[in-house]
Amino acid sequence: MNQIERKLFFSAIIFIFIFVSPYFILGENAHIRVHDNLDSNLAWYKVLKESGQVFGSVKASIPQVINGHLSRNAYGTEFSGIVLLNLLFPPMIAYGLSQLITRFFAFLGMYLLLRKHFIRSENLGWVRVGVSLTFALTPFWPSGMLSTLGMPLALWAFLNIRQGERSAINWITLALIPLYASIVLGFFFFLSAMGFFWLSDVIRGKGWNLRFFFAIVFMTSVFLLVDYRLVYSFLFDHVPNSRDEYFHARLTLFHSLRLTFKNYILGHTHVMTVHGLFILPTTLLALFPVIANKGWREEKTFIVLHIINFVLSAWYAFWFYKGWVPLTERFHFLDTFNFARYHFLRPMIIYLLFALSINILVRAGIIWKRTCMFLIIAQLLVLIGFNEEILYHKKPSFKEFYAEEQFREMADYIGQPQETYRVASIGIHPAIAQFNGFYTLDTYNNFYPLTYKYQFRRIIEHELEGNKKLKQYFDEWGGRCYLFIDEIGKHYMFKKNSKKTIEQIKLNTHAFHEMGGRYIFSALPIKNEKDNHLTLEKTFDSRESAWKIYLYRVDL
């Protein structure tokens, strides 16, 4: 590493620290992603911590959620780094540290991969550092940790081993990544891709390379050991669960084709690559000199990655094509396991393509070099705009979302031990009540007993019958086990300034009461509460809360 590259390298690390600094400076006043984050995972970590079941057995349950029917295994392994961070630190500190760890190793992994295996020229340090920094700033799914952003680091280690390198650091890398990543949210697909890579070497006559093969087996084994709860649930827990009624194959051929190009250009919410504006045009532009110079052989990796990138988008889209139905009916695991997630490989592939494209264009002359520098800077500026504090500044902050003071007032008003009664929410996520210690009949989890889903459905059966989309959403997925209301549909964040009211609601409050339900927290006033045996006890508001909560008691 020359002096200029070294300065760029450490400047990039400082930039990452600045990028994540709002979490530590603003603390609970920081704005972060709600979907699959505040509405679920962050509350799960707190519930798990307070349940006393962090290290519980594979047969343990979480008493605070859905009457104790939620398995401890639904909250994942205790050996996950993000779970351990939430055990040791307050939620926002843990969140900020996780962001810092993930982005640092994303940068380091991509840098090492480019320097060792893709962009080796000494005078292209700015490409290695620039592309690695852009990759590290992508708005990844927070609880996924290194599930996607750790792939370049793992690939670096695998390619080193494949080439015969005997350094222990490669094996240590493969052993440690599973402690900060998920096999089902990224590395199952990465490791199976590595298996195909090894097999292609064998077919092409490059030998059996047993060290490379053993490295794949080794990392897979470590993942399975770390995520032993998932292994147990998959192999030994035969109780039907909510995933058994997940049906994914619904799209027509036209919609599948449209989704292919949408994913190819825009990406996916859980693996946001923000590549459509600058990276995609750059990678397509770099095809022209390759075609013009007939450089297929010299740029074989570049061409192959282009093909894989598009194929993964098509695979993702066509996983939802209704033509799969005959197979899913015969092989049930095709419904319960999301094989569409092979597209989680795309962030690494897209940014590798970005680096290789710049490498190709730079060779075309000094004007192209300056253009490519501009493209990297432009991509960085776009990604800065996707910093959570900027992107979600109009959403509730952490403090406003969980509204601890307001919910503490509600608990004090009810005046009973929280474990002695059950609650459910309307117009806000049940994770808020869970975060604040309430025992909830509703939840957001994609792995809970099917019998409970049927039991809970009785409460909302009339509302579902009046709304086809809600009925399909609950019956054919059910991950959000919510009090769905026909009038408000799939909206769970009615803030205190909302003028919306619920005019007609028809809940089976007898079923709710039988399950222990005594109170409903509604973000909206219910006009026909008496028809549902509900009494408005009190309205709660707080300066620090995003919500105005109408506390309804069930009178039966």
C-alpha cells in the first residue's frame, strides 16, 4: 500500500465513523428504519433480554408474547453478535455499534478482495478504497449484520484458500463471520454458490482442491453450530407453524418479467444497493470497450458477473411465478424456505462490477479516469442521502416510536402486574407494547404455532372477510399477527396528528377475552366501541411520543 492509498484508506475509515456518528450523538432521538427493524427486531432483543430465556433450552418459550406460545427459537441464537450487543448495552448504543462493526468489515472485506483478486494495479488504490467505501455505506438491513455485507470478506478468504494460501487468518475469518451473520439471511446462498464454484472447478479439470472444499464444509459447520436453534427447529420441531401456510407463487408471467427488471434496476428493500443512478450505467457503459475490442477472454470475470447479476434478478422475480404451484404442492419446503434470497448475493456482485467497470474505463484515457473519479464521488453523495438520519427524518425517532413515558403512564393507570392481563394494538405496531413490557396477544413473527394463528384469527374473522387483501395477507402468510381492521388496511403507524377515525369495527371480543385480552391500545378513536363491548378508559398523549393512544377496556 503506497502512501496515497494509505491516506485514502484511513480517511475512508474516518468517514465511516462520521457516517454512523448520529446514533451516538443523538442517541434515542436518532431516526432509524421502522420496517423490519423498530417494528420487530429491536423490540425482540429487549423482550428476549428481559425474558430470562436468552440461554434457555430449545424447548423454552417467551411468556410475554402470544400467551407463551412463541418459541425461544423464534428469536434466534444467543451466539449472534447483535444479541450479545443488546445484552451488554442500551438499544441505541447496541444499534450504533452494530452499524459501525458491519460497515467497517464491509469496507475491509471489499478492499481486501479487490486488492488481492480483482484490482491489483498499484496506481488504482483510489478505485479500491472508493468502491469499498461506497459498498460499506449501502443501506443494509440492520439485523442482517454481515449476512450480505460480509460476503466480500468471506470470498477473499475462500479465494485465498482456493489458490493454495495457507495463512491461518483465512480460517479464522471463516470461523468468526458466522458469529455476526445469519445463514438463512445470506450465507446459505453464498455457501451454496461457493459449492457450485468448487464443482465448476472440478468439471473444468482444475482438480478436486480438497482444501477449498473443506473450507466450504468448515464454514457451513460453524454456521450450523452457531445457529443450532434453527437446526433443531428444522429437524426436530414438527409442530405445524405459521410458515406452513406461506404461499409465494402468485405472479403471472408478465408480472414476473416486470419484477425482474424492477429488481435489476432498483434492488430490494433488505439488500438496498442504490445502484440504479450511477453504478448500473457505469457497468453497462464498460461493456462497450469490451465489445469493441473483443475482449471477452481478458474480461471474462466482468462478463460472467454481468450475466449472474441479471440471472439473480430473474431468479428472484420468477420465484414468485405461479408456475411453481405444482412443485410447491408436492414439495412443501419450497414454500417454507425462501429460495428467492439468492439475490442477496447481488450487493457484492454489483459493487465488484462497479470496480471492474472503472478499471476497464480508466484504461481508455485520462478523461475517463476523471469521469470515474466523479462517478465514485457521486455514488458516495447518493449514499450519504441514504443515511438513516436523513432518509427517515420524517419518521418517528427511536424515542418517539417506543414512547416509553407514555406507555409507563398507561401501565400505571391500569395498575395491575403486566403479566396478569393481555393487550393488543390497533393502528400501531404491537412491538411498541412489547418493548414497554406489556404481554401481547398480537405480534410480528414469522415462526409461531399454526394453532395460535387460527385461535387469533377468530378475533378478526369478520374484518378479514370484508377485505380480500387483508384476508390473503393474513391467511397466506400471517407473519404479522395483528388486529387487522378493514377500514385502515395494512397501516400500522397513525401518528397523533391523524384525523382518521374508525367508524365501524366488528371484533370478536369474546374470543379476545377468552385468550386473556383485557385492553386494546388504539391509535385511532373507535366510534362504535359499545357494539364491540369496549369502553374508552382514557386517552394518553405525551410530548415525547409520536402517538395518541386510546385505551379501551373489554367489558364482558
